[in-house]
Amino acid sequence: MTERRLVAIVGFAEAEVLDVCGPYEVFSVAGRRHGLDPFEVRIVTEHPQPAVFRNGFSVNPHHTFTNCPPIQILLIPGGYGTRREMKNPALLEFIRKRAPAAELVLSVCSGALILAAAGLLDGLDVTTHFLAVDELRKAAPRAHVRLGGRFWDTGKVVTSAGVSAGIDMSLHVVGRLLGDELAEEAADYMEYRWDRNEEGVADEGL
């Protein structure tokens, strides 16, 4: 029986909607046509109130930073709110506390800025939205910020480029953990043309 993993997606004000909902959909549908339920996907926020993402998209969180159960996959989305949240002590403490025990730490788009502020990107090949590259280089001067790939997989930490690239990264993670067949099946169900990142270096850490 496939081990069930908790995927905790951090929510905050002005997060990019697809950064959250794209990976949420991937992990939610993966394996279902085989009768599997490999991922429990949950939105985690600092406070119990609804998180209002970009353009007023409101989401009710499942857990807060203080009551979230053990996390196997921690995902940080991007969006305009990252510039505020990368200076939020409560969020940075949550990431630093939970990341060591997590199997994987993922970021979408400018969510990499938050991982940089938490000190998790030193020495790694990472990426972000093309408009946030200079910011990431300043926030993580000891990281190697890359362009040209949809995502970069360094083993434990996987970062993606902007917005829709989070779907490609999430499918890659499903394939890495459960096999390409289940990842391809999830992409087919979503009627999504999966970019496997063949032009970028995504597997240096594997």
C-alpha cells in the first residue's frame, strides 16, 4: 500500500491563485484512478481566518501553523504577498521548524524568496518567476539562481519558475515518488500538457 503523505501548502494574503490551486489539483487527483489515495492536501495559514489570495480569491485553511500535523511535503507558493511574508517571523519560524522533518520542500514562483529568507537555499540550484530573479539573487546570494528550466530539483528542495510551472513541478514530484505512470495519468486527467523540463537540469540531486 502506498504511503500517504501530507502536502501542506502555505496560504497567505496576495498569494498567486494558480501557485496554490495548480499543485493542489495535481496532488489531489494523483493515483485516484488506481484506487490510491497517496496525498492528503491541506492549506495551512498563520491564522484560522480565510486567506485572501490574489484578486479576492478566498480560501478557508485546514490548519494553522500551531496545529498542523506532521508534514511530508511542504509547499510555499508565490505572489505579491511573498515580499511581506519573507519578513514574517511566524512564517519563517514555521518553515525552519517543519522543513528538517519534511521529505520535500517545494516552492512555486516567488515563493523561493520565502525559502531564501528562511535560509534554505544556500548552495542550491534554484529558480523563480523571471521577474523575481534579481530579488532572489539578493535574498539568496549563496544560491545558484537559474533560468531556462520549468523547475530545479536538488534532492530535498525543488523550486519552480512562475505560476503554471508549479503544475509541472508537482507532476514531476508525483512521478519521482510514485512513478511516471501515475504522474502521466494525473496530467491526462487534468488535460494538461506536462512540460517535463527536458531543456532544463531538473535532476542533479537525484
